[in-house]
Amino acid sequence: MKLQRLVLETFRNHEQTIVDCSSGVNLFLGDNGEGKTNILEGISYLCLSKSFYAANDTVVMNVNKNGFVVTGSFVSDGNIFYEARVTFDKLQNQKTVTVNKAKVDKASSLIGQFPVVILSPEQSSITIGSPLDRRRFVDFVVSQSSRTYLESLIDYRRILKQRNKILSDILFSHKENNAVIEPWNENLVRVGTALVKKRIEFIEDFQTIVIDSYATLAGTTERPGIFYLPSFKCAASDKETVETNFRHALEDHYQEERHVGYSLVGPHRDEFIFKINKLDARSFASQGQHKTFLIALKLAEFFYLKEQCNETPILLLDDVLSEMDGRRSQRLLETTAKLGQTFITSTDERALNWVPVVSSNPRKFFVKQGNIDRVEDAAFIR
Ligand SMILES: Nc1ncnc2c1ncn2[C@@H]1O[C@H](COP(=O)(O)OP(=O)(O)OP(=O)(O)O)[C@@H](O)[C@H]1O
Ligand SMILES: [Mg+2]
């Protein structure tokens, strides 16, 4: 997938910004606070119908306006053209997503159509942060490649909320009502089992790609591993066994759940453990190893999505060069340029020289106060 043109209207500090994109590397340079990340955020609206970090629509809209429009013209690997458009109207509190002028009924339906891989400073929480951060990462990758998984996830959240409400009612009223909770147990087991099964399959596939990606970045002396630890013991990965084990775990935890007032087992409590040379990365990895692990995960995400979606994902790299030396930065840019279309932000003007010549038609832009200027290559030969 390639984004050919991006238009941001009253989006963050961009009054009206038009980017005619290269199909290779697009570099956005500028000082702090000029509006570089906002451009990547606009692309994330087109691919995910939301910001890639937890900003909501009212925050993203220009503070002096009552809405925003983000438009993108895409061309797929198979040469099909799409125009995606996300608009937000503050007065109606309404977000509308269209693809080729047809309204997309649920914003989530957009996910996976324009696959995207994002590497930004916030993402370091994937290896450093809590189990929730790793679950989010896995859910994000799998959801982009499987609509069924995304739908199950949405369904599961709804069921969990309802079941927690019942448990909390039991806690505060001290009145038990098995007839009320039973159907929700069954729903939780049914939808939760689908999630657990997919997570088992995903980690099996993904783990091999991560090992390969890590080896290209750091050689083979360090061996990464990723492991899935469901919140309950699974004796095997077939549907019946997972369902039975899940049901037993619910029975075992029921008394405890009544006392805390929320659900203690299920995919929302699963863990994913990332290791380097058999040691838990979260506790033992050095800063450099965390960074390498994260980039390896992102490369693996790219290859996984490319295979599953049958479409080359777009890469968004926000501020990733800042802690790297020139050699590493250049190597990272060379690697990503070979993968697909890349959008990268940097405050470092040296990056102008790091954009690989091999990249097909690289484009460089200066961002200043929400405006962009294309930098003609000839003007920057030093
Ligand atoms: N809703 C909004 N309306 C108008 N301006 C906004 C809005 N949200 C953020 N801004 C402005 O956008 C700018 C930040 O943009 P952005 O995060 O893209 O900067 P950046 O170029 O990536 O900077 P850095 O190099 O520090 O990461 C700030 O000047 C901020 O005031
Ligand atoms: Mg930024």
C-alpha cells in the first residue's frame, strides 16, 4: 500500500497541509513543536480511524476550529486506488469515515484495509511497560490482520464489562444470583477461547519472524524469545481443551471474584513474556537491547502483516533517530527504505544525508508552524 497524497485540514496545528508523497522515504524535518508528528498522526487517522497515541478527536482538531478533515489517496500493491477520508464535527460530536465516498459504518472497519506499522517513542512501553502494553501490541497487530479477531475483541470487552458489573453488584449487594452470571460465564468462555486460540497461533508464527529480525539487527549471539502465558493453564491448544480449562479456571476463581468484584481470569489477564538469552527483557535488558527488541518487533510486525494482509504496510517512524548515532540511523533508514513506503520525522538535519539514495524518489520536507516546504534534492547536496 502506498499513500500518494495526504491532506490535513484544521488538524492540530495544520490549517491546510498537502503532502505529495514519495512511494519510498518521506522525511519530515523541523524543530520541536512545529507539527511533524501531527502529520504521522493524520496518516494514523486514515489507517486506524484514530490517533496512534491516545489522543481523542477533540484534542486533535485545531483548537480554534470545530472539526477536522483528513484525506488520503492510496494505491494498493495490486494497483487499486482508494480515497479515504476521516472527518470530525465537534458540534455534532460525530466522526465520519468514508472510503471511495462510501460511508464506513463502524470506524473499526477501516482497520487492516490500509495496514500500518508505527514506531514512536511511546512504543518503548511494549518491552519496558506492563502486561497491558504487550497485550495491546499483540491485539493491535492481530486486529490489523484478522477482522474476526478484532470483532471478537470488541465483543469480549463488552461481555467482560457486563460480567464485571454483575460481580460488582454481587459484592455490594451481598446477593448472589447464579442465573444472572451463568450466561455471562458462557459468553466469556466462548469469545475468550477464540481470542486465546488466535493468540497461541499468532505467537507461534510471530516468534520465528522476531528471531530472524533480531538477528539481522544484532547478530546471533543474543537470542530473543517471545512466550504467551494465558491467564489459566491450557493443557493443549485445541478449542475443546481451551474451553474446558477456561471454564474450570472460572469456577476456581469465582469465590475470589465475588470478593474483589471483577473478573480475574480470561484474555484480559494474559501475559506475553519477551526474553533475551532466557532472561526476561522487562527486568534484565539494557537500554540498547530494549531498543533492538522493539525494532525487531516492529520489523516482524511489518513482515507478519505483509503476509497476512497480502499488502505491504506503510511505515511511520516518529523521532526514532534521536538517540541513535549517524551510522545506526543510516542503517535503519536503508533497511526500512527497502521494505516499503516510509514516513519519518526528525529534528536532525543530518538526516538529509542519511536518506538512502537507493530509496525510490525520496522526498524531504521542512515543517514549520504547521506548514510544509518540499526540499529539492539539488539544494541539499553538501
Ligand atoms: N489541537 C491543536 N490545535 C492547534 N495546535 C495544536 C493542537 N495540538 C497540538 N498543537 C500544536 O502542534 C505542535 C506540536 O506538533 P507536533 O507534536 O507534530 O510537533 P513535532 O514537530 O513533532 O515536535 P517534536 O520534534 O518536539 O516532536 C505544538 O506547537 C502544539 O501547540
Ligand atoms: Mg514529534
